[in-house]
Amino acid sequence: MDSTSKVAIIGAGLMGHGLALVHAIAGHPVKMTDISESQLKTGMELIGSALDTLVAGGSVAKSETAAILARITPVATLAEAVADADFIVEAVVENREVKTTVYAELETAAPKSAIIASNTSYLDAFPLAPASLQGRFIITHWYTPPYIIDLVDIAGGPETDRAILEAVRDHYTAIGKKPVLFERFVPGYVANRLQAAMTLEITRLLDEGYADAEAIDTSIKYGLALRMATMGALMKADFTGLDMSRRALANKMYIPPEVKGKSETLEKLIAEGKQGVMNGSGYFDYGSMKPEELFRNRDVGLLKLKAAVEQVEEELPLRPKA
């Protein structure tokens, strides 16, 4: 896989449009499709908006935008998208039936040499793919917005050709991403599993009245995130001292929350019509700020933070460079 490989993106939603942009920035010709014509149109509009944000944030040169957009072609059908593809990314809804249908279509429509990747988060996609695809079927799981967040989880199934996994990993590394290659699929990988555990504790703190949304996010931003952005979790433990970690475990003071499958606080917000940024309120009130403004501010903020972390890593390394 290299920058000349033709890429097909199946699904133009939250992740799909971002993945189309990621690959186009890397130089790939991209065809993007969606079952919904309106979603495909919206996806193209979101790509333009995201590209403007990347230019404003200094991540992409203004002079490059026309060429990047020219590499992305919206097409009406899956068959048209994958007809000459070298690399196919499935980014449809996390639903067994939908993914199974897409894979069945790919078995017929995709070139026999094309690598097929799923962006699945928790759902094990390998049992859903036809036997004929298994050797070239992989998972490449991204995080939103993928054109800024560089982490990519890569995993193969029992029959996946190892050389394919390594080629995809090496290509993403070459274009500046941070791939993590898993020896086998684990639902949620690392980042989402840690996030799920933290969400359980956040839910307990909210539902049982120990802390409100402001206190929780302040604790994360100014306590956890600042240190983890430069050290991660295990290096932070090295700096604190491993004996302290051992004593903390031995104290047995922490009891994990019960997995209830719901949150009273969350149910109340939804019942009140609060869905988050897209309709102006969720755990926080966003007032008259429009979603596109909020997303743009988020993305520009992430770009600045990312640049700062990269600068710190370069100027103040915390371990010998490999």
C-alpha cells in the first residue's frame, strides 16, 4: 500500500467523511459512497469545512486544498466506489446486519486483490465477512476527528495475511499517523476500553451526586489529561514511582462501579431533549453557538494542542529516542 493506492470509503457519515479526507491528504485518489444521497452531499460539505479548519490551524497549506478536494469523488453506489479500489474502508453504522450486507456486496463487487478494512469500534467484524475475504480483511479503527487524531488501531482475524497488516501499519506510519498493531482483535482496543472504564466511574459520580459535569471535566482537563498528554499512563507511573503504584493496589480502596447499562443523569437529559452539541445542549449549555462553530473551535484547539505536544516531545524527550 502506498500513496498511489486507490481508496474507497463506504459510508459518508461522522467517520466516513473524515477518513476520505485523511486518505486524500495523504495523496490517495478516493471514492466515497453512502446509501443516503443527502448524507453523501453532507459528507462532501463536511470535508470542505474540515479542510478549511486544517488550513486555519496551519496543518494544511491553502495552496494544497484544491488538489486534495480533487482527489475525492462522491459516487452513488458501492459497486462504483470499489470497482477499481486497492484499499476499501467500511465505515457504516455499528450494526451486524448492516455490516454483513455490505461485506456480501463487497465479495461480489470488490477487486480480488483489494484490502478490505473495517472501522468497527467494539463489534467483532471478522465473523461477519465471507470466507473468501478473510485473508485480506482487517480492522483499521480511527478516532474522531480522524484528520487530527492520529491513533489508528489495526487488527487482523485468524486468517488475515500478516504481510497486509504490516504494510498498512507501515504506510500509516509513513504519513504521520500513530498505528497500534494488535496481535488479535479485542473489542474497544486500548483507548476505547480505558474510556469505557472511565465512563462507568463518571456515571457513578454524576448519578450519586458526588460531582457535577463541571467538576468532572475540570478534573480531567487540568489533572489527568495534561500529564497523560506528555507521559501517557505507565510512564506517569514511572515518574511517580512504582512502589506507590504497588501500595495503591494493595490498599484496595477503589471499588469499580456496577455495570448498570444506563445512567439516570443521561436518561434525564435525553428526556429533556438535550442531545449534545448538535442541538445546543447536553451536559453543558452551548447557548447560541452553532454546531459548525463548535466543531471548528474544537478542531482548531486540538490542532494547537497536538502541535504543542509534538514540540514538547521533540525539545524535551522523556526517554532515549529509538
